[in-house]
Amino acid sequence: MSVAFTREEDLEATAADLPDRPISPHPNLVTHAGLEQIEVELAQARADYAAARLKGDIETDRTAMARATRDLRYWSARRATAQLVEIAPDGRVRFGGSVTIEREDGRTQTWRIVGEDEADPKAGSVSHVSPLATALMGKRIGEEAIVAGQAVEITAVD
């Protein structure tokens, strides 16, 4: 079929058919900061949805409404399932705490173990379900763990 015979409405319908954001099957554990982040994202999603409805251009720009609806569903679900975890330091690597490791080559790294939506490896935080976090959870200073096939030593827990 020639492009000349396609209808613009068909392109709009395709653009508006956005798949839902995947929701993790893992428990939605959050720190206080993570819960605040979810609240901010949910408020923004509500504002975007209201703006898309108010704009009244749903027929001509379905993508904005589809995106707003998708994000509102995602953040509503994340807020509804959020489980706030209070940090209880006991000398072990735990959710919400920080851990410093020393690699075999002498490099040291510090990571904070947080919820999935809060994780930002570039900023030094990893999800509690990441391979790094699962390898370190429950360990104490001086203990070793295998991370990415290499032995690491826990040098600090906060």
C-alpha cells in the first residue's frame, strides 16, 4: 500500500497505543526518600493527566493523554504497594543502609541499598534486588562476598 493512502488518524492511534510500564514482581520496599520520590512522581502524573484532559486536544494528540494515563497507572500502583522499611542498624548490610566494599584490585566502592524506583547506580545507590545487593545483604565488616565473579571484602557498613 502506498504511503499516500495511509490516514493520519491511523498514525495517531498507533502513537497513542503505549504499553504499560512494567511493574516489578518483587516487594516494593522503599526508604523514606524513596516514598517521597514516589509521591512526587505520582503528583506529577496526576498533573500531567489533568493537563492532558484540560487541553481538550485528545482527538488530535492522543499521545499526551496515553502517556499521562500510563504514568498515572504506574505511579498509583507503586504508591499502593510501597512498603516503607525503617532502617535498623545492626552491623549487617541491610536495606536502606550503605556498604563499602574493597575489590581484589584494591578499588573501593560505596553503595546504598534502596528500592527499585529509587536506585541510581551513577549516584551510588542500587536496588535491593540487584545482584550486587543480594550478594552483600546480611554480611558484616570483614566478610567476603562474590560480586560479578570476583571476591570482595566488606570494609564498612552504615
